Amino acid sequence: MAKNRLRKNKHLVPALIGAAIVLVPFAGIGGFYVHNLNEQHKEQIAQYQTQVNQLSGSQAIVYGLTRDIKAGERIRAEDLQNVPLDASRVPVDAIVDDSAIGKFTKIALATGTPLTQQMLYEEGITPQDLRNQEFRLIELPTKLEKNDYVDVRVKFPSGEDFIVLSKKQVQDLNSGTVWHTMNEQEILTMSSAIVDAYLNDASIYSISYVEPGLQEAAKVTYPANQAVLDLIESDPNIVQKATTVLERKLRQKLEQNLNELTPEQIQKYLSNKQNASTINPDTQTNPLTEEQPLVDDGSNTNP
């Protein structure tokens, strides 16, 4: 019995050795193949992640409509949906939160239309008393641009400072003249502030909002002066007279600032304006900050 077992063991050992010789290379090949698959999988995941990052970096999410809406309709929460847009094409007054809920549309809008502030009204369709008003007497921020939102304020010599118009959009802007859309109450309040500023040597100025899409409108704090309102009613020309005086004061202030410029500053400005490239403004140099090369006119020659 023991001899038979020994004989079987002698035959089994070579068989196991042969199997090992055959299987080991296959195991190595299999391991190498699995390793390659894992590496390829990691590379694909990295590529997908790169694509996702690129897409998310070039797109922005704004609010659009889930249905067609007629002009004058109130927007409900269920009417809004997220709409992806190319980040470079997002309007500056695009609606990126739920602030559109409860507002009314100025015009008919189709499904999927990205919403902007200019498309909506706070209270119903276009009011009958809405007007575009231009001002040349308001001191404006130097970096103010069209479509920015501002508060118009009046500051008295006593230091009192009041908000006259709240979160008004700059409809247009040109050489110190600004246009705002105003209703009758705002026109009357602004007229009172103009006459008040004229009578009390006050100044009217604007400050712009940082994030108008996120910041709520400030509360109007200017108390319309009843005596001023009576004066406006008794003398309709007083508003125009006050406007003219304030415009003249603002112009005098501008001229004073210009007169304070030194001849060197004026010459540098003129040189900069003359040498500025109109073909590619992004590459133009600034002669105010860069040294100009010496030009040899032939008068300075060495023997």
C-alpha cells in the first residue's frame, strides 16, 4: 500500500511542476493585462474629468422659462428652469436667482428664453406714467457704464445724505449725461431734490451697485420737502431754473479741475491721444508711463 502511494506521489510531483511551468507565464501575462486595463481606465477618467472641468468653466447657469409666456403675465416658480449658457454670452443683467418670481413680463417670451432684468417689471405691464429722463446735473462715478444700476443721492452741506432714487438702471450714458426710466412719483421726488439742492447748496450724485443681480434695492430715504413741492406748484419754472444752476455748478467744477492740470500733464495727455493706436487698442503703448526713444534729427553729430 505504501509502495503504491509512493509511486503515485512520484508521478504527481512532476505533473505539478509541469503545470506550474505552464501556468506561471499565463499568470504573468494576465497580471500585465489587468494592469494595463487599470491604467487605461485611469487615463479615461482623467480625460473625462478634464472635459467636465472645461465645460463647467466655459458655461454659466441662468434662469429661463419652462413655457411660452405672454406680455404682462406674472412669472410663477414653476415657470423657471436652469438654462446653461456660454459664459462669454451671459447678459450683464441676467437673472441667476429666483428674483423673477412674482414679476411681470414686458414682452412675450418663448420657452427656454434666458431672463434678464430688462424683460421684467415689478408691478404689471408698462405703467402709463413711465418716462425716460435725462440728467446732466448728477455727479457720476468715473467707471459708470450703460446698464449699470445706481442709487441717486443728495448730500447737504450739513452732512445729511439721502437716497432720492433707488436702484435705477443706466439706460444710456454719454459725456456726463445719464438717462433713467422714471415714473411720475420718481420724477416729482427728483424735482424736489433738484430744487432742494439749488436752495441749500447741496450736491446730487450717483453710486453704483456691485452685484445688482443679487443686491436688493435700497430704501428711498429722501423726504420730499412740502415747501419745495409748494414752490414747484406755484412756479413751474423753478425746476428748470434749479436744473440750469446745478448743471452750471457741475460744469464749473469740471473746468476748475481742468485748470488745475499742469502743462506737463496736458502735454502727456495730448501725446497719448495722438499716438494711441486705433487698429488694435490692446497692443497700444502708453507714452505717459514709457520712455520715448530719442530721435536723431542730424543736429547732434560727433566729429
